[in-house]
Amino acid sequence: MLDYDPKIKIMIESKPNEPMDHTYIPTIGHAIGLGLLTNAPERVGCLIESAHAILAGLDPSDEMGYAMAHNKLWSVHLNDQNGLKYDQDKSFGSVDLRRALNQVRILDRHGFGNNGEWIGLDVKAMRTQKAEVATKHLSNSREIFLRLLEISRSLDDGKIKQLVSTRDYEELDRYILKSLIG
Ligand SMILES: [Mn+2]
């Protein structure tokens, strides 16, 4: 594809498994590595989906940070996931709010979007809903993203730095959790 169209750019969306088997590019590290082996590494980037990182037993925000450090995070698919099984594509933040906050925070603090990157919401309707409410997974995910962005920007960086430097991680946990509870 890269040879066929000299203008095309490709994003690799890593994922460790489908319901029935393993897949070949399980993590964003594998995706970045594979991109470097192509004829045009500068035209190969990555897309991180929260649930896919969780399925690999990884923290989505760590994966995002790793990809951004390589200038390879070109898009994200935010959602949520219960444990290690087929990907559920649940509404963003619906399983683990703190894990969601960490994703919002790392994207915001490292300029994701400043070069035109998009945030996608790879979420699905619950099966048993009525048709008239079946698109709420989209508006709910957007609303939670924006609320978490507000919370992240309200955190006191000086206080966080001081707690880290004194290694008072219990207090840091409490500060973050209290900010989430509101
Ligand atoms: Mn996806």
C-alpha cells in the first residue's frame, strides 16, 4: 500500500486477540517496530484503542505515552473494558474512571490534537437497550471525556510534584481519588 500510493499514510491499530485466536500485532510497541521495517516508516503511525491495550494486560495511558514519545500516536479509540476477554467497546470510563482519567491526562498534557490528531470513540450500544436510547454510549463517552479533562486540568501540579518528591504515594492516591469523587 505504501508503494502503491506515495501519499498514503497508514495507522496500525494494535490488538492482542480476537474472540477465537491471537493476533499478530498485539501492542503498540509491536506496531511501531513493524512500521520501522517498512519502505516508508515516516508514513506509518499508530492508533491506540483503550480496550485493546487492556486486553494485552497493559495500561492504555502508558501505551499512549510510549507511542507519543516516538511521535507515532496519530489517533486513539477511547472506550472501556472489563478484564481479559473479547473486546467489549464499553462507554469511556464506564468500568474504571481513574484509568480513563489517566488517558485523558496524558493526551492533554502532551499536546495530542495539536497537529490535527482526532479522538475516536470506539463504543457500542448495549444489546438490550431500546432504539430511542441506543446512541447514548456516544454522548455519554463524550461527556465523561470532557468532565475528566476538567478534573485533570484542575489538579494542582505543585502538590503532585511535592507528593512524588517526598514519595507519599498514598496521599497522592487519595488526592486523585478525591478529585474524581468530587
Ligand atoms: Mn478500534
